[in-house]
Amino acid sequence: MEGIDRCAGSMMKSVNELPIGIFDSGVGGLTVYRALHNRLPNEHFVYLGDTARVPYGTKSLATVERYAIENSQFLDSVGIKMLVVACNTASALALPKIRERIGIDVVGVIGPGARKAVEMTKDKAQPRIGVIATEATVASNAYANAIQRASKTAEIVQAACPLFVPLAEENWLAEPETFSIAAKHLKTIVDFRADALVLGCTHYPILHDVIQQTVGAHVKLIDSGEAAAEEVEQLLMAKGLASPKMVSGNRTLCDDLDHFYVTDAAERFARVAERFLGSQPSKLEAIEVFGVDELKRN
Amino acid sequence: MEGIDRCAGSMMKSVNELPIGIFDSGVGGLTVYRALHNRLPNEHFVYLGDTARVPYGTKSLATVERYAIENSQFLDSVGIKMLVVACNTASALALPKIRERIGIDVVGVIGPGARKAVEMTKDKAQPRIGVIATEATVASNAYANAIQRASKTAEIVQAACPLFVPLAEENWLAEPETFSIAAKHLKTIVDFRADALVLGCTHYPILHDVIQQTVGAHVKLIDSGEAAAEEVEQLLMAKGLASPKMVSGNRTLCDDLDHFYVTDAAERFARVAERFLGSQPSKLEAIEVFGVDELKRN
């Protein structure tokens, strides 16, 4: 909260000028940061990548909840006006606990992605919606439940795509092996003849073109990060929390208005950020994870 | 130390009857457990898989050291006569710190793997030794340094194979994509015309056949886990620490003489253990990671 006093004189202005917080288990959430940055050029962002404890997709409910709460409390302590949980696994498992713990609006990626898929297929009487995600997200049924809440008639098929994350991180975006693996991972989706396919893991938008070619051009791909950015924009308007002033000059991804924190291995994060975003963060800082209840800055 | 008193009356006998401790960042170390179990049927083992914090291969030196010390202290507190660090990354980065902290013999996998590679190529005046490992292990140069200590004339080439771990965990052992990825990952090794190739990551023995076919039958593959098991056997003899009595009946992998701990997601561990070993642990227990200095049992 250095330099920003949420309770002082012109409180409204102060809160509106606060950044939007984003956390993810690691680098994958940078696709969500990109979506937010592109849609909301007036806002600035604080991103926390929990690189010391990535991945979340193979961890238990209790552990994911604990990590998610620690990350949220750290960002809250830095001073943010809204929190975006970019990590699909944390969105699927930990949103209620996060909302119990912090007093600001929290937006996950599951609800927005599910609602967007239903909206994009509203011309169908019985929309056929595919979901691809990590093992943990698929097993949680979070997307299937959220889609069913938004549409009584939707038919849903889910598939885990475990090799997509390492392929994205290695930047194997056009290799024949990637297309061949995609054909295997997406076979149930293709057989299902999906109308729309939710990319239910932050890494998957990196493989957008491979996935689109594999499932066919007629299938609408839903980027949950982009859907979340739309809902964040609506929420900022509804709550009167949008940043009051235009940022001067052109903003670029990773410029010095946005602050990035990682819990470990900052160099690797910067390298993968360059692969994902085309540039490295101007402001990147490593923080330490201190046990169960504390995340302290160095 | 429940039930076992290392300082009481017939001390020699008590210590010899203690299990050998093994820790790894996750499931990969099960290949080292298998090697130890096969070579030392009289011994029993306590295995800790740090599944809450896997993988180590993308984390920093300080973090890997901290995790390794916590794991070692937990196993030491359970009561073990010797510690095997199955994880290549932890062996590369954290052995000195572990040895500072605990008072029993500690065997890593890097030294044994390196010495075995030199031994297996001793008919060559200038042995050509390849090493494949994670990014972090390659960057540490731990294998290259250890090989140079064992042979003044060896020529060494290292390569990171980042997609091998997810392929092994998904059990894609005979898929055409696996062979195709192996051809790419191992191209520098093949071009180098290696005489021997060290499998410098615990997961790689699972892909032994793919790797052997890719590099050619004339290349000697060195399983660092098997090499470590040989050195553990020699050390047990030299120190008079071998188990004094024959275990009655046939031992099988994962039988109830061996105790497995994980820091998270025990079900997933059991599932991958079945893929790697053909059976699930009889005794598998989840423990919690409590901050910097403590690993407590539930």
C-alpha cells in the first residue's frame, strides 16, 4: 500500500487509480494479462506468477486453495482495486475461499469463458460445447457446471490436453509433432462435432492456430482470458472503478506501468514472457513465499 | 524416530535395520527406488515425493536447496540410515547443503552416473559422453564437471529434453510423436557420435527404449539411478550398514516393507506409480509442507 491511501480524502479517485491484480500459477496467465491489457489500455496491472509452486493442475483442492489465498492476500497488500484469477485451476477450485478472505471484487476465468461459449452458440437450440483444460480442471467439472447454469440445453464434452502446456512453453507452435499430438488430444472434441470450444487453460491460446486447424474453422474458439477481460470491463463500469484518466502515449505490453512479481526463477519467467508476449517485463521482481500465511516482499 | 532407538543397547543392529531414505521432487524418483529395490532386496525404503512443489528443474538454486533440506530433515526425523537424493536437480544443486544439515551418508545420482559413464567407456582413449537432463541440471554443469573429475580426456555434450518428462508421465512410450520428439531432442547427441549417454533425469529411464532406438544400439545408456544403487550397495558394505537379515519370502516393488510419503495429491502419485512400476504403493501417506523449516506429518 506504499504511496496509495485507499481511505484518504478523495477516496474515489485513489481507488480508481489503483491497478488491477492478476495472479496465476506461473507464466500461463500472461495470456490473460495480454487480453486485459489490450481491452483496457487505461488500466495498469500488477501480476503475480507463483513460479515457485507451479503447476497447480496436478495438486489437491486444499493445496490450491491455500496457494490461491496467499497469492490474493499478497496482491491485496500491494494495493489493487480488483482481482483477476487467471489460473483456471485456481478459478475452478478456490474462488469462494478467495472471496471470503479479501474485500474487493474477484473475477475468475471459468464463469466468463462458460458464459461466452453459450453466448457464441445462442443460435443453436442444443449447442454443443467442448472444453479442453488440465486434468484438475476437467475433474472439477467447473466449466461443465458453469455452462449448464448458463444454458439448460447445452451438450458438453471435456478433454484434458496434458502435453499442450509443455509444447506451448517450448514454443513448438508449428512443429508436425504438435499437430499430431493435437489430433490425439482433440479427437473426442472433433468426434463430438462441437460448435464451440473453450480453451480452459491459460497456455492454450498460445496454441490457438494449431487447435483451430485441428478442430476445423467452423468451431468457435473461446479464450477464457478474453472473456474475463470483457467481464472486468463491464464490472469496472458498473462499479465506477474504471481508471479516470487516459494513459498518455501508446501503451505497450510489459511497459513500466505494469508490475510483475514471481515467487521464483525470474529469468526463466522473463524468457517465456518474451515467447508469449514478444517482450520482457520492464518491472519484474522476485518475492519469497514464506510458509502458510505469508508472502513477503524481499 | 518412533519405535526405533538409534542410541539404545544393541545400537549396531538397530541402525542396520533402519530403512534407506529416498527423496525426489515427485514421481520420477520411483525409477531410482526400483533400481535400489532390485539391487538390495534385503533393505527396506522410505520414499518422499515432494509432489506439492514439483518440478524442481525450473526453480532457482536457493529454492531447490531449501526444498531439499526440508525433505532431508523430514526423512532423517522418520529414522533412516542413509539418504539417496534421487532428484537430479537436487543432486546437482543441493548436496553440499544437505550434507551440512544431516549426520548420515548422503548419495546423489550425479556422481554415480558420471563415474559409471567413464567406467563404461574406459576402452576409449577419448571417450565421448553425452548427457541428457532438465534445463536446470544442464545449466548447472554438474554432470560435465563430475565426468571431467573422473576422466581427464572425456569429451562431453549435454542436451535438455524438456518434453520427455510429460511424455513419460502420460505413458506415451511407443507413440510416433514420442519417437519424432526424441529425434529432435537427441539430435545433438546423435551428431556428437556419443559412446555413452547418461540419462540425467529420473523420468528418462521410462523412455529407455525410445532413446536407445534413437541414438543407436552401439551407445551405452547409463541409468544414474542404477549407478547410484551400485554405490549405495558398496557404501553399505564399507560402513557395515547392510541389513543383517534376509527378508523372508519374495519382495515385490511397493510391498508393505516400503513406506511412501507425498506432500500432495497422493491419488495421482499412486496412478503414475502404477504406470512406472506396475503396482501401487501398499503404504502411501500424504504429509503437509509447513513453511520454511518444517515438514510435519498429519
